[in-house]
Amino acid sequence: QVQVVESGGGLVEAGGSLRLSCVASGNIVSINGMNWYRQPPGKEREWVAGIIKSGSINYADSVEGRFTLSRDDNAKYTVYLEMNIVRPEDTAVYYCNANGVKYVDGENLRTSIGGYWGRGTQVTVSS
């Protein structure tokens, strides 16, 4: 029905940059918001940044000014997370979530409030 796939993770040196991509696909009619989360080793998953349908974007304090979330207006349901001036504490598995997803299921129009998660992409920042 709906799939969310992240890509772009890898190993980067502290102070460097990395760009993550997230694509939601399937019989999607609309998506209310797309968010990035991360889970550092041994810690809880935390919210990083998000964009809603109107285009409004918000960031966690820990990444404000260093990370930039953008939407690809030429590719539906695709968002990017540009990570700049990365720090070792940014090391985590980064997950994308699409929430408020309306999709076609056979002859039915359904809504998934909690949305769909990708499997994550590993980002490792070396000091």
C-alpha cells in the first residue's frame, strides 16, 4: 500500500555534511506531514525535524541552524535532510515518518493517522 524508504546515510567526519532522502510511495492521495527522527545507540528515538502540507518546517533545538529539511516540489512525497556541521552526537539511525496519510485501498479511501515508517538509514559521525 504505502512504503517509506530512507537513503543517504553513511560515515562522515565531524564538521562535514551529509544529505538524507526520504521517499513515500504507493497509492497515496495526500500526506499531512513528513518527519525525521533519529535513534542514537542505546537511547530513545527522538524527533529531529518535520514539514507539514502547508510547507511549514520545524526543527529540534539540537539541530536548529545545522540541519535543513526541504521538500522536492518536482517529486511528490520526497523530502531531504541536509545535515551540516555534523557532530559525533548526531550518530544515529535516522528514520522518516509520513503521517496523516490518505491512500487508496481497493475501492476504499483510507487514512493512517500514525502513518508509515521507513526502516532507517545509519549515520555515523567520526571525531
